[in-house]
Amino acid sequence: MSVNGSRFLWVLVLSAVLFAGDFITAEETPADKSGPRNQEPRPKVFHVVQELPAYHGGCTNRFHRSEQGEVVLDCGGEADIATTDGGRTWQRSLMIEPPEPLPRKPEGFGEPTVAELANGTFWMVFRSIFGELWQCQSKDGGLTWGPPSSTGLASPLANPRAATIPGTGIVVLVWNFARPGRTTVWGTGPSPANVWGPRMPLALSVSHDGCRTWSCPTIIDERKSLHANLYFSDSELFITYEFQPPGAQQYQTGLAVYDLKELANQPAWMQESIQPYLDAGLVAPWLERNIP
């Protein structure tokens, strides 16, 4: 969703209410220090707003409006509802479930998010219990969807967020870039089989080719982070999300702002730059075949 004119003013006024905490200016992306995530240049974060209590689960933007006026509302489960007549009538899609014989418990797919590709196709990406984000596509404005498949990007059972930079066809993906494993999410106690975490770090990548390849991830926040939302002005991307400081019980609200030109100039990974992620098990080996 882009914001401009009076709508942009409304967002700024809302932000003044939501983010009335300390305003911190940063030269580089915070906490982008370790592992394969620090191999490539990253776009700068101009502002990070934090230290404000957040209502856990209270900020989610699930609407997508296409260039042709079609609207998709993802329902938080394995389906969506779509309208092609300005909201007068709505149609619910069929449930999107893991193909047989893959398991469907404790949850098959969930919390989908939609972005529009350059050719008008809708790309839906959602969390799964299989240790990777999964995806599917619609060529009729979200009324029907093709078969689901893996993106090859490691992720716990945590919601992603995707959007297209207006007027470019470049898709932005924000998600928890980690392999599921030992975690204490929601006080469940350490468990190697906890598919819901770890929900850290929160990362960002862009795709120029319809989500076949991605830029090397930029780390937005190394702390436990979730429920990101993406908004655009003419020149910047605003990402709001919830994070939990170490030792804290309450989630707080964060805001990261990226320059759209810098994001658009992020190159797709090549063999050399993807290798550290392959070695760490963070991307599937078959993604190498998509490298041009």
C-alpha cells in the first residue's frame, strides 16, 4: 500500500501518536554483525523508533490492492477473500493446504501475505511447519490459486510480510530468517522441536524477477521480532514491527525506514554471495539453479 497526499499525512499523524518515544538516527542497519548475513553491502536505515509499549498482535495490514483495482484480504489462515467490484461482493478462495503426504498439524499454512508481480500475477507467501516459507500464485486477482511450493527460504512458523515497491515490480519480503529449533518463544521452554521459533532475526530482501531470486538479506532487528507491516511513500519504505528486548516481558514497537532507491539497487545474490547461506542451511540448495 502506498501513501501519498492526505493519506500520507494521516499515516504521519498516526505515527506521531504510535511512535512518541525516543527517535534514534542510525548510520547503518543495527546489529548487522554476525554470520553469513554480513557479507554484502546493505541499505542504510535512516531512522529507528523504539522503546514504546506495543499491543502484541495488534498491528497487521492484510489488504492488498492491485493496479487494476482488485482487492485481496488475507484471512490469517490458509485462504483469502477477494473482490473485483470495489467491495460490493466478495469471494473466498479454496483452502490452500500442504500437498499429500505432508503433515498438516499443528498447522499446515497460515498468516499469508500478498504482493503483485510485474506481470499482474499475485504472489502469496505464508508460514509453514516445514522450516521454510511457502508460496503460491494467482493469475485472476486472488479468486483462485495455483499449487503451493516452497520458497527455499528458512523460516520458523512465523508470519512474513511482502509488498511491491509501487511502479517497479520489485517485491520486498520481510520475515524471520532462521531455522526452526531451540527456542523459548511464549514461555514454552527450550525445545529442539519448537517450530514457532526462534523469531529472530527480522530480515528484509528484495526480488527483481518475480520472487525467483533474492538479494542478500538485510537484518532489520536481531531481537525477537514479529508482525511487520510495510508502507510506502514516494521515496521511502516504512516498516513497523513488534520486538521484545532481552529480559523484557512486554513487546515494544519498532520502526525502520529505508530509501527506496537503495532498496531497488540491491542486487540478486550470486553463487559467491549465496554460498554462506547454503552452508548455514538458511536457503535450499535448489535455489542455486535460479541464479542467472
